[in-house]
Amino acid sequence: MPPLAQRNLFHDKVRLTVTLTGIVFAVVLIVVELGLFVGFTQTTSNLIDNSGADLWVTSKNVTYVEQGFPFSERKLYQIRAIPGVADAQKYITHWTGWKRPDGGQESVQIVGFNPDSSLGKPWNLVEGRVEDVKRPDAVMVDELYKQKLGVTRVDEVFEISGHRARVVGFTRGIRAFTTSPYVFTTFKRSQEYANLGEAQTIFVLVKIAPGADVQQVRREILGGVKDVEVFSSRQFSRMTQFYWMFTTGAGVAVLLAALLGLVVGFVVVAQTIYATTVDHLKEFGTLKAMGAPNSYVYKVIIKQAAISAVIGYVLGMIVSGFVVHASQRGGAAILLPWQMAAGMFFLTLAMCIGAALVSINKVTRLDPAIVFKG
Amino acid sequence: MQPAIAVRKLTKTYAEGSAGVAALRGVDLHVNAGELVMLVGPSGSGKTTLLSIMGCILTATSGSVRIAGKEVTRLTEKQLPRIRLEHIGFVFQGFNLFPTLTAGENVELMLDLKGLPAAKARKRAEELMEQVGLGEKYESFPSDLSGGQKQRVAIARALAGDPDIILADEPTAALDSQTGRNVMEMMSELAHQRGRAVVIVTHDSRVLDFADRTVRIEDGIIVDSGQPATLPAPALMTHAFPQHALSLAGFFANPLEYRL
């Protein structure tokens, strides 16, 4: 086929620029918003997904990980007695206040874990070791929040809820979905920071024995321990994600912004391809007069749309790549898994071809007698 | 031998408000292979409508149209492009070339529609461009060609489909007289040497001598048909294209230049 689609597309460079700008805008906006959505979603369940636990035991009516209510730690021993439980550890997450060197207060989430266990410990350490939290007053924070908390280096001392806190290490990439950074410390110390009683815990993390069935163990814990809920990590993770992303509306807002990007891209592409089609209407009429079936004409228009989609996608992904990279050191990580990048290609293609349908409708109704008009 | 084009009792009415406009009112016409017929008449007489219906671009309100022996009035909109592709080549007043394709690619486009593979289409297009004397202009864009050259490319494109019938709507209107005659010589060759049925709508009285038969249409009916010389002289002084218009004084000053 002679290169009619390509030539028509590149003939009017101004219009092509407008088309590509619209597509790039749509691609970048959708990628950023979906990337934020994916990033936010992962962030909300960070603690659960990286806990190493198979089951989470909570008090009743808990729907997300920040919502935990204290219960007696005696239940820990009941849980450990359940067949199929390889390990069970107490675990705390609790909001409290961090005093900055300048006297200001910041809200933080204390995360208390057993450093002698594999369950619930911090990950991605860039300075210090997990065992360092056993040192007196030791805490660990993420380097992302250094400025927020007024921390510059390890061994600096701060105040949490009237108690000393010495920074002994930093992690990287452990973001909190809320504005309150996680502060990792031993379980016992976290009870002090959280003003909890000595015999209380917020969660019990459970690791099942090899070969044991997670649901079976779950049922046995529910049957053997009173007044608790038991969730698989996956289930609790989804619940926490759902709460933050949809119950609060945060995720909906992000998805709506992504949808807006799609609509804007669609409208811009539809308008420019339509304008190009109208400009070339007499040529399409000539094609029809020559005996071209409608499908031949459609192919020309769709090819124009597809070429625009490919170029716009590539440019859009390049820009998106820079944005994603820049976000990695920020408070909100934009994630771009390869599945999303691939899906974005097909979405861009569908957007542009869908936009071309408006023009196809015009050409379908075109009267070939237009060729006789001078 | 059956005519290439056979039109019988053809009517075409355009609906316009509460009253329709009768563009054609019972037209009978046949055009044989190897014949060059010119349709003449005042503006709005129905010439282009008749050409459009013969070209399967417009549908008739009633009557019969047979193209290469096939009755086309009963065909659906989806079937008509096939008839055009197989039997009809068009040459337009405005050339209607694709400005973003080269001259050669314009011809290749027709061959692509006929389903020829790219390499064969290119070869055939080169042959056709040579035949119309524009071999060296294959890679030129229409914007780089003169009016006459564009029209020759259009003729090459029309021929690319190997049609039985060539329909031309005022092919010389945008050309100077010498170029127009060159184009007409080509059209005449298509009819008389290549055996095509050629129908030309024209206002240009300078080219009537090329016709085997001239058919005059007024108000949607054929009022006269015959050799150009047999038609009444004033009947041929229709509205020539302004830049090539000849004054009446010019006509009477040198009547021999205008063979009637």
C-alpha cells in the first residue's frame, strides 16, 4: 500500500505536534496517576507484606493495620500451642509523637517487633543492623524522613512520648502512606513509647510450619483463642489497601485523575485526526470513486491513528520514566511495573484508534460525488 | 456486441424541501467500446449527474444502467465500488491527485486497490507513466507538475485499473488550449486505439472535434445527439471555462479555428 497514511500524518507537522502532545500528555498523566495508585497501594500494606508472617491475629473489628486495639499478650501463648504454628511473635503499631531538635512535634508510628525473630523486622537497611535495636533506647527510621524528624546521622538522641530514643540505623524505601513515618524498635520499648501496659500487644504475627495449611491453622486459632480475628497476610494486606485506597477515597481520586488523562488524550487525538480527515475528504472521496471499499479507507485512517499512538507512547514513556525516577526519593513513590508499561501501550493504541472512529464515521457517510465538485 | 454503457429511461430526482428537483428525466444513451462521446449542455443540465450515475457514484431514481452488460441499478452500496474498480476509470477536472504521494505513487495506489503486490505495482506504474510521457516525473510530487502533467498522471492512474470505460469530467477545463488538446489526443487514443468507451463532460467547444458523437443535454433530457458537425452551431457555444473563454467576436473572426 502506498504510504498514504504516513504521508498524510507527517505532511502537516503542526497538527502532528498537537496530536503527539495530546497523546504524550495522556500517557504521562495516566502513568503517573496509575503509578501513584500502585505505589500508594503497596505503601499502605508495606508492614504486612514485609512482615514474614503467614497470619495476623488482631482484636475484633480491625480492618486495617493502623487500626489495631490492644489485647492481652496471654493469647500469644495460646496461639503458640496451636498445631501448625512454627513461630508467633507480639507486634505493635501505634501512633505517637516525636520531638524534633527544634522543639517541634511530628506524628510517627511506632513499630515494635522481636529482633530475635524473623517476624516483623525492618528491611532494606542501609546503615546499622537489625540487632542494633537491642541497644538502649535504640530506634530505626527511614532515611526518607530524616529531614522531617530532624535526624542527620546515627547515634543522635531524640524524645518519643517523653522517653529517650537513639537512632541506630536507617532503612531505605520504607514509606508510610500517612504522613507519619515508621519508627522501628523492640517490642518492649514500643510498649513504653505507646503507653501500653506490659501485658498488652496489638497484633500477634504467626509463621506456620512447613507443610501446614494456612486456613486450617487459621481456623484452629479462631476456635482456640477467644475474641480475636485471624487473617492471612494476603487477606489483611488487601483489607488495608482497600481501606486506604477506597474507603478514604484517596485511591478513587487518583484513578479519576488517570481517567481524566485518558479522556483528554482521546479528545485531543479525535479532534486532530478528525481535522486531518476533513482536510483530506476529497482524497478519500477520490479513493471511493476509484473503487476503494470503505475498509480500505478505514485502514488509512486507523494506520494514521496507530502510528500516532506508537510515537506518542514512546515519547510519553520516556517522559514518564524521568518522572518515575525522580519520584523514587520523594514521599510518594510512583511505580511502573512492566505489566503497566505494556498495558499502557495497548491503552494508548485503543485510545487513538477509538478516537479515529469519529473520523471513520465521517468517511463512511462521505458521498463520493464530492469528487466532481471543483 | 453489447454497448459498454447502456442507459435506458434514466431518471434522477434530488429531493429538495417539499418538491424534488428532476436532474434527469428519462435519458436513453448507449456508448460503445472504442467510441468517444462528449456530453455538452448548459450548467445544471444534468451532464455531471448522468456521468455520476454511469460511474456508479450516484444511484438512479428509476431506469436501467448496464455497465459492461451488468445491470448496476439493483446493486447495493457495498457492491458498487467493485464495479467502479473493475470497469471504470475516472479523470477529474481538478485532477484529484493525492498531494502527499508522488506521481508514481498516485498510479500505484490504483494498482494496490486492484490487489497487485507492491513490486509489480511499481513496475506497472512505471510503464504507465512512460506511456503518458512522464517516466522521468515518477518521483515528483503533484505540486511540482504543470496542469497538463497532472492530468496525464490522472489518466495513467485511470488506466492503471485497466477499465473498459473512462469517464472524464471537464478534463481540459483547467488547462491552456495546447495542453488541453494534448490531453484530448490521449483520450482519443484511449478510445480509438485502445478500444475503451470514453465519455467526457465538457464545456470546452475547442475540443469537440475529437468526439465521435456529441450528446447535448438540457433540463435533464437529451435534446440532440450526433456528429459534432451536425449539431446546430449556437448550441455549442456553451459556457467555456473563463480563462479559456472565447469571445463571440473571436469566434466569428476566425470560424475555421472552431470546427463544428
